[in-house]
Amino acid sequence: MGIVTGIRVSVASPRVWVSICISVLLTGLVLLSGMDRPLPTLGWAAAFLFCVVQQDVARMRIPNAVTLPAFAIALANGAVQAGWSGVGSGLAGALLVFGVLFIPFALRWMGAGDVKALMVLGALWGPYRAVEILWWSLVWGGAIALLILVARGGLKEMLGRWGHSLGLSLATRRWTYLAPAPEAAARKALPFGVALALAVAALQLWGVPWVAV
């Protein structure tokens, strides 16, 4: 009768398809940027970043189901490559990332998933590379946050709030930070996973300012 019954076709939402396309493009950029001087275990890192970007764009969060197994794999890779010293280097890289990002996380400038994803990269490449990845991640994260804030019309509110915070800090001689209101544009999540992928690509292409390419 021209009617097929008993079969359900699950069609993903447009946002999921967009997240997959963005993930493919950024993963390709990561791999292409490493053609001349790839970071160690770049293929595995690219696979991890694909999952990070896809989840962050689609759901605006990076789940533990992605970061925790990846962290264990990063430490295992260190053990295979250099034994206990490799594990120690991985832990040092992860702890360095955590130490640097603790305050931004405490101020709710970054989500827990963002911090964990960066810790995975720190565990994969050790403390030296962790500093370089942190640099580019914060550069790209700041740029993306600024663009999104401008698009949402929240730049004026943020600058005013920061100015008020600075004035109170100087007047009271005590650090004071005024958090954004729950409905403020600055409270909205941003896909930091995109910044991570761009950071890895930028590091492979341009290095860091304090080291000559």
C-alpha cells in the first residue's frame, strides 16, 4: 500500500550536523597544519579534538565520557613512550594546566569540561607544550568570546562591570569582582573546544612568540 510501518528513521537535529561539519573542518586543519612539524601523537590528538569540538558545539559542554578516558589514554601513552618518567611528565602537564586555569574556573569564566580537555592535552604533551597550548587556547578563546559577546550585544555591559569592579577594588584595597547577572550575555556558554583545535593548529603553524620558528 506504499506505507512502510515498523521502521523509525532517526534524523539528527541541524545543530548536530553543524557540529559534525565544524569538527571535520577543524580536525582537518589540525592535521594539515602538522604536515611540516607535527606534534607527537597528532593523530590521536586530532581524534580527541574531533569529539571535543563536536560535543561542545552541539551541547555547549564537554562531557566526562570524552575527557576522562582520553586522560587515561594520554597517561598510558606516556608510559609506553618513556615509562614512569612519561607518566610523570603527563601528570606535570595536567597539573600545570589545572593550576593556571583554577582562578578562571573559580570565577566561572571557563567550564569544568574546558579545563579537563586542556588537562588531557597537557597530559599528552607534557608541561612545556602545555604552556604553549595554554597560550594559544587563551588567545583563541578570548577572540571567540569577544566576537560572541559583540554579536550578543553584551560588550558594553561587560566593560562597565569590569570598570566598576576595578573601582571597588581600588577604593576598598581588596580584590572585588562583580559577576555578571544570570541573564547577561557574558553568562552564556561558548564552544571553547573550537579554541582548543585552533590552538593546536596555530602552535604547529607559528609556534609561540617567545621561541623563534
